Amino acid sequence: MKVLIIEDEKALADSMQVYLASNYICEVAADFKTAQTKVFDYDYDCIILDINLPDGSGLDLLKDLKKQHKSDGVLIVSARNSLDDRLQGLNSGADDYLIKPFHLSELAARVSAIIRRKSFEGNNILVFDNLQLNLMDKTVKVNERSMDLTRKEYELLLYFISNKNKVINKSAIAEHLWGDNMDMADSYDFIYTHIKNLRRKLLQAGAKDYVRSVYGLGYKFSEK
């Protein structure tokens, strides 16, 4: 799961990134122009959006996002706490509105709730064939038996299930799992390694071999 934090106050942006990093790939944009580039070039499971940016309005960014029919979840964080401000943000397409100052635990809870609603129909448990993923504690079971996955393996499995029956190219997998750090890799060999390890663990746990390699394109996660 990938989150974009759009916030010009560095100390607050840093604290949000550190707090959320244990559960999500977190990227940060400190101004309107950078945020605009990221939002329209990449997809995010949730965007944390400050309204007041040094070179533009977060609401304008939100409106542009909706015009492009992008489905990224949006949580507005703002010091503006009047009813009119909250209604304007929600009516512009935001999924939730959080007033500054706030506790980081509440921020995390709201981000998690948005992702569950947008991507998993509000469910805490995701089921695919004989796999069961608990989205709250990030555990996986095969036929009710627990699996031991690394964080990246879990994120890869969740990404595959979220895009089941679709062909996903390697660059999309890398960008989803590593975010801004994907350019540091010399090749996509690390993706192959994670996929190989995930497939091995699924088979050892009694699951089917769901991962299909599509020559020249990428991978497909399917029961067939």
C-alpha cells in the first residue's frame, strides 16, 4: 500500500512519514508543483492533502484529481476547522477531513479506513480462494494455517490480489513496492527474487501456484 503526504510543514510531514512508514510506502511532496507531478504520474492508495500549499491550493489539486477520474483515496488535513471549510473539502471529492492538530494514531486510523473502503469494500479480511489476509494485523493464512511472510512479500501478495486476473508489468510492481526508491535499483532482479520466494512459500503452505509469468509483459495472479 502506498501513501502520498502533501504537506509543506517539514516537521509535520516528517513525523507523519515516520509514523506511517511501518505500514505503508510513504512519499512526500512539499509544494503544489511537486504534488501535481506525483499525483498525475502515479497511483496512490491514499493521499494526505494539506489545503494551504506555498504555490497553490490543495483544493485545486483535489478538483483536478477528480476531473482525471483517478480513484486515489484523499484525506484532507487542515487547520481550517469551520463547517464551511469541511463541507467544501468533502464536496470537492475528499474521503475524509482531519483538523490540525491531530494525533498520529488517529491519522493512521483514518488512512487505514479510507484504504479499506476504497480498495477492499470496507473489509478487514480479504479472501482469495484458500488464502485469507487480515488487513489490520497484516497476517496471511492458507486453509487456516498461518504463513510467515516478510513485509515486502506480504505487500506483493496484497498487490497481486488487488489486481487479480490482470497483467502487471515489472515497473508497476517496483513503483508500488518501493515508491521513490525504485530508481535506485540497477535491474528488476529483486522483483523476481521476491516473487520466487512468495511462490515458494505459498506452495509450501498448501496454496495453488497463482502467479503466472506473461512473457515480455510481466505477471498475472489468477486461480486459473
